[in-house]
Amino acid sequence: MIFRTLDSLDDWTFGNGINSFSTGRDAMIQNLKTRLRQWKGECFFDPDNGVDWNNFMDIGTKALLDSDILRVILQSDGIIRVDSFLSTLTPDTRNLNVQATLFTFYGNLSLNEVF
């Protein structure tokens, strides 16, 4: 797998030739994070791709949001299974902290992201 490297602001990097790309485990991690940040319907040629953040960030829908996040994780390249998953929603800030332990083609991977 080859993926364009992301900078600290999650923007693509340019100008470094082949060094502007990640491979292997790093590429898989960046791909997964990018897919989780994508809103469902955002991509015109694949409207079912991404998390349905718009409909599931509401009162009483956290279980649906967790299920959708797990769907996106499991459909990502290189992910074999999810060994553990925990998400914590902070209603005041509408932040969701996702912690997961994944088994991938490259071994175990810990994911800790705030959305």
C-alpha cells in the first residue's frame, strides 16, 4: 500500500518526491484515519464511503455511530479484525474519542483518535 504522507495538520505533503509517500504500516494507518474522518456522502464517486457523522452525532444514536465506525474500520485495507473498541462521547464539545486495538497485516495496531 502506498499513501501520500500527511503533515501535522493532516494535509497532504508535496515537494519531497518519493519521500512524500508512506508505505506499509504507516500508509495503512494514514488511510484508516483519513477514512474515519470522511463524512458519508462526501465523495461523489463513492457516496456510501465514510462515517455517517451527520445522522449519528445526536442524542441516543451513539450505538449506531459506533457500529458505523467499526464498519469503516473493518472495510479498510489491511485490517483483519478489531480486538477491542471503546468510544467516549463528550456532549458539551461534541468530541468523540475512539480507542481501538486492531490486528492488521502488519501486526497489532493501537488507534486513539479524537473526532
